[in-house]
Amino acid sequence: MQFIIFALTYPLIWLLSRLPMRVLYVISDGFFFLNFYVIKYRKKVVLDSLNLAFPEKSNEEKKAIAKGFFIHFTDLFIESIKAFSISEKEVLKRYKYKNPEVINNIVKEGKSIALVGAHQANWEWSFSTPLVLDGNIFGAYTKLGNKYFEKKLRTSRERFGVIGYKTSETVKGMQKNFSNKIQGSYILLSDQSPRLTKTHYWHTFFGINVPIHTGAEMLARKFDMVVVNYVAKKVKRGYYETEFQIITEKPKLHKEYEITDKYLALTEKNINKQPELYLWSHKRFKHRNKIEEWKKMKVAKQKTKK
């Protein structure tokens, strides 16, 4: 069944990816209209998230952000399809890097990097980083259920030089690299909501107390990696600019979770600049009322260990 689904849909995706961007954006406009006004996919989720994140904004302002989000969301869907065939020349024209020297200077010093980021603007085209950054680039990704799409997507994301790791294999891969003295930069998106069973830390995000992913900080401290935030902003439709922001060059000197807090503060600041570009549909605040449940789970787990 997996192969049948793949065989029926992938040729269409490939053909779409070969179309010029101006044509793809016409298709995106059609998808936006259908989704926003007819299907209304996760429209309530987005508005609920915006109500929590921006209580000070008027309903009209939040509705405008939601509309802007869905316009961008359909564009991102189309841009993700384009990634299957986009040329080196075109991706560098459309996805510029403002200050790659920040990364390249660290690489020259022989250090590895935890390159943290959020689901903001266009993160799919970050597979072009090896075209401008020195050294090895490794990227963690979530495994797809369909093994045929999994293979094609991984091949697409690695064609400019990124080396992909399944999320479950990232730590093992890093340990192997450091044991073999292989230097690299590791792309780690760190803004999604972790499962309660894997939560170690809670902090406010847009004023809401939520569980926080701390894996990037843990790995940075373990392997003494420089932590750099990368943020993409939209310059205009189909054109982005990415900036690198050093969070710390000496992670082991920081208190526990201090690096994570700095990353969250930067992420909030960057989202506020272009709020419609953040992935509000991914239910970031879904566990906001579950801290007491988490505490009970934690106590029960400690008792089991004893």
C-alpha cells in the first residue's frame, strides 16, 4: 500500500516541483482560498494559539495575523515541493545568508556547533546551508511513515551536502562523530512541544507556562559545542534572509537551562517581528495546563526507580 500511494502521488509532486515559482504561487493562492475559506484546516487552532500568545492585540489584529499565516503556510507547502528540484543558483538567489562568516569563523577554530532554530519563515530551504557554510552540516529530521517518501525526501534534503539523521539516531551519530574527531554543525529545530513523558523543564513562552525541549542544550553541554541561533525572515514572497546569532561559545559555563532560556527569548523576539511566519498550527500550547499532571508522573517514575 505504501508503494501504491507513493507511485500515485510522487510523479505529481515531481512535476509540480519543475514549474516556475510564479506558476507555483498562483497554485498557492488557490490552495489558500480553498483552505482558509472552505476547508479551514486548523484555523481554530491557529486563532486559539494567537489568543494565548497575544492577549494584548485586538481581534482584528489577530485575525489579520492568522490570515497572513495561512497565506504563508500554503506558500511554504509549495516551496517545500519546489525543494525537490530547485537549482543551486535559484535557492541561493531566494534564500540568502546574511552573515555566514559567524559560522565559518567558528569552524576555522575547530569547534562544532549546535545550530538551533524555530519553525519560522522557511526552514525547508535551510538544506542549502552547505553551499555557503564551511565544514560538515548535519540535520535531524522526523522519520516519515512511508518508507518510499522517506527515501526521496532524504535524498532531496541531502543533495546540497547536508547529512541527515533521524531524530532517534541523532545522539548516537553525534557520539560517533566526536569519538572520531569529526567536526560539524548540527541543525536542531527546538521549538516544538515535547511529550510529557520526555519533559524535563517548563518555562514561559509568550507568557504561557509550557514544557520545553532541552535536547539542544544538553547536547551542547555534553559535547562542548558553540550554540548559534539561526532565524529566517521573509524579505518578500519567495525570498528569505537568514541571520546567525551566537547564544554562547562556552556552554559548560552556563547554569542548567540558561542556554534554553536565552534561545526562547531570542525566538520570541524574532517571532514578534513577523508573527505571521511562525508555525502557529502545531499546537505549541497544548500542554499548558498539565504541569500538575507532569509532576505526578515524575513522582511516580521516581518511586518506580526505587
